[in-house]
Amino acid sequence: MKVICTEKSQVLATQVAKALKTKVVDVNYSRFPDGEHYLQAGEIDDEMVIVGSVVDNDSLVQLMLLVDACDTATNRLVLPYMAYARQDKRFKAGEPISSRVVARALSPGVSEVMTVNIHDKEVLKSFSVPAHNLSLAKDIGSYIRSLDLDNPLILAPDEGAMVFAEQVASVGEWEYDHLEKTRLSGVEVRMTPRQLSAASRSVVIVDDIISTGGTIATAAAMLYQQGAKDVFTACVHGVFTGGAYVRLMATGIRDVICSDTIERSCSRISAADRIAEALRKS
Ligand code: R5P
């Protein structure tokens, strides 16, 4: 078995290969003069693990080309982050179901797919091969434990992320809750933990994705107003679109942490062990 990866998942793929005690196949990536992607893979094994987050359109094309380059092998596809997964419904007439488009594009030529904390597990049904989702909730919990915070409060930004917060909190048997948004006027909202007080406590807001960071920035500012001692935030997929990281840090958040499903300099949690463990079992 060998691992092969897209350009934007090189670090994670190398860690996965290390955990599996195997090699990463060298791939030369370049472009044709008209901008089309080109790649040439080194020696392929009979069994391949293709690792690549869909972080943009280029990485999606690279993944499709990699699968084809490995067409002599049995391929398992690891999609640590899957862009387009949030457009999983036709919210308005005339829209595509983009998650389904990506799943259909990436199913041919692979025997199995693994995702990590996908936005909604229903998306897995759009692949035409067996697809499983892994969770880094426990890994985020272990990272929080390493911060050695005194009795931290783990907060989900909304009720939908409560199960995730509960799984994170279970690592240290910490208290957890979710934020509740009350609209005070057309422009004013208040966000408070539903049941517990943040006063004098270290709070860690956890979520699957930070995209614009809008919700967490507002929540952090309000938690400080409510007397929180420190606010941290940790997520699986650090998308950080449109300057989100800077905006979050400007609220006084002590640290913004993400995993390497999208490789960032603040990727302090690796999905590699979780992925390798799942590959060993599958
Ligand atoms: C929503 O369902 C997700 O779990 C995240 O809360 C959301 O995608 C974060 O978006 P943003 O960072 O733009 O507030």
C-alpha cells in the first residue's frame, strides 16, 4: 500500500503514510500553457490511498486526475475536508446540490471514501461507493487538555454543534453548553450560554468549521462582556475566509486552533492518526 496526495494535503498525507509505515508516491504537478492541470505520478502500488482535501476547485481537479492516474490500483479516497458539502440541498429553485456533484465526480475509480467531520452525514449517501465519516472531537479534546485550563467550559456556537461539543468535553469530563442567540432589535443580538455562566471561566468554543468566523467573533466579544476570563476557539476545518483569522484574534480570543484537514500554520491538531487507524481497520 502507498499513499498519494494533492498539493494542498502534502503534510497530512505524509503523516498518514508515516503512521501506516508506508511511502508517499512522488507526483510532479504542473500546468499546460493554457492553465489546465497536468500531473505525473511515480510508481503506483496495487493498493493506493489517495489523500486530498477539496479546499478549492484546483484541488478537486487534481483529485480527479490522481484517481485516474491510479486506475491500475484499488483506491481508497480520503477527503479530509470536502468543500461544497454545505450546499447539500436545493435551498432555492434553480440551485444545484453541489455536494452531490462533488460526490458523483469523485466516486468512479475508488472503492471506498472517508471524510472527516463532514458538515452533514447525509452527504455520504451521494457517493456511489461506501463512504464513512471520522470525527476529530476527541483529538480536539486532547488538545484542550494539553492547554491545562482550569475547569474550562466547552461551548458549541449553536444547538446543532452540541453533540460535537459534548464529545470534545467528554475527554476531560468538562462542562459543556451551547450558545443561544436572542435578537434584541433589528441590529442587536445577544449571545449567552443557554444554561451555564461564562463569568470568570476559561471558555473554549468548538465547531466543525470556521468559515467567515462571524458567529464566533460575535460570541467571543459577548462572552468577554459577560466576564469570561479567556476565550479560545478550536475547529476541525479552518477555512478562514475573507480575513476571518485576523478578525477572530482582534476580538481578544486567546488562540484560534484548527486541524490539518486544511493545512494552516495554526493546524495544531492532526487528523493523521485517526485516518490511519480507520484505514487499518477498513
Ligand atoms: C454550520 O452549520 C457550521 O457548523 C459552522 O458553524 C459554520 O459553517 C461557521 O460559519 P462561519 O464561520 O461563517 O460563522
